[in-house]
Amino acid sequence: MPDLVTHAAIAHLIRRPFDLKKKTGTGPSLRVLFYLGTLLPDLLTRPWYILFPATHDFTLPFHTPAGALIACGMIAVLFETTLQKKAFGLLAAGSVLHFVLDGFQKQIIGNNFWLYPFSWKDYGYGIIWAGEIMRYIPCWLALAALMEIGIAVYYRARKQNLRES
Amino acid sequence: MTNRWIKFSILAAAAAGLCARSVLFHPWLSLNECLADPSAHDGSRVTQFREPKIGMVFGDGFLLTQKKGESIRVFCDTTGLVGGEFVGVTAVFHKEGYLDGAVTQVASLRREKMAVSVVPAAAVCLLFLSQFRWNMKKGLLEPKKHA
């Protein structure tokens, strides 16, 4: 898996531009669910088997699309009824992005069991080792910062235009 | 029991089923299984270790150490291996208690990866808690008033 900074930063780069539809560039939003979804497969597995290696086989399904979608569903049903579909959609989209990004990573025995529980075949495209992905963290963070600046400038200009008109 | 909790229970049961299938039918052979019954696994390829690390590096291999597991001698090409680093390994087990034919990949920067990953995990959790709250009366998550 890429590290969670990479996952979160790329999720932010993809999701944040959608906020341009809103009247203001700041303020709370449901996009946190997209970020949570993109971290969820790792949050439900890594801490447990790093601390307790014997739990690896038990937690592994949550790092598969089937397991992650079920986990997204479990979280989504805890929301009020009007938000459930949207919450599930955002969490699931984040999880899908997680698996797409994980596919880039090279593994010795594989970790992209996209068809589990029907198959243990690894579907990763194995392009880059995890340690190498780490070196790009400053790039993702710089891009995210640039985008935030761009969005702030956009809203300032829009506000000014509204005042003038 | 409300409709919400019925759905939650069904999903939890499905998750438990996936976990059970993984535990019972996964295709990997672990080092601990091999060491528990060496004769039965002689010549088998081991693919599962518990957080394996490189211990001492020798001219003809290295000592593989595990978190909460036994260590074992691995015979392989030691090019690029660094003591103390995490390592990805698959290797053939021998009942005498060693591994050979190993394919290894040093997991460089793994500690750093774990350390930096704590930050976004904590940030997203805090962001989530700042946006939603648990309504004890209704038994559901709802956006905070400002959301």
C-alpha cells in the first residue's frame, strides 16, 4: 500500500475541486467521508496486524473491495436515513480510489485481492515499491497546497465580482 | 430493534463470514505452521511471516526475525540486505529448520511509512468528529449543526 499521506493527498486532489460548485470555498462538507473511505481499508487492517501479527488472516478481508464495501455499508447505516446513500457513495468511492492506488505498488506475494472471496488472484499492476512512493509525498503535499491557494484566489475573485456587479 | 440495526447486523454477519473464510481457506503457508510440523512442510514455499525483519546478515544469507514468532536462518543472495530492516520474503522451508531459494525485497522506509501514516489517519478522524456527532437518543450519526 502507499502510505496514508499519499492516499489522503490524492483523495484531496481529486475531491476538493468539486467544492467549487459551492458558494463559499470553506466550511464543513461531507467530503470527510470520501477521505475516510480512502483510508478505511488500511485503518481496518494495518494497525491490527502490525500490533498483533496473528490477526493478519482475520483482518485481511477488510483490505479487499468486498470487505471494504461491507465496512462502508456498516458505517453508512449509522447515519440518519436521508444521508445514508450519500455517505455510502462517498465512503465507497474513497475505498475504490484506495484500491486503484494500491494496485500501483509492487508486492512480493500480492495484496490486491479484488475478487475475494471468489479468488485469491492478485490484480495489482505492480509498478513501484512502497519505499519509492514515499519519496513523492512532498509533491502531493505541494500540489494540494497549490490547489488550496488556487481555490482561495478563485473565491476571492468571485466575491469581488459579486460585490462589483 | 430498528431497521438500521437489522441492516447493520446483516452487514456485520457478512463481514464475519468473509473473515472466517480468510482464516480457514487462505492459500498461504506461514513459517509458524512449518515450524509447528517441520516434516509435513519440508520443501514447501513459505509466504507468510509475522512482520519479518532482517536480523544478522551473513555471507550466505541472513537471520530472519519475526514479531512474536521464532527466528530462522535464510540462505540467499544478500545483495542489498540491511540488518534491522523490514523485509518481504518468500522461501522454501526445510525440515532441518532453515529456508532457501528466497526471494527478498527490503521494505525500505517502512518505519517512516507507518509514522507518517498516523498523521492523516488522526486528521481524518478529527475532521470526522468535527463534522458529525452520535445522537444517543436516536442512536445514529448526524451532522453537527454547522454542517
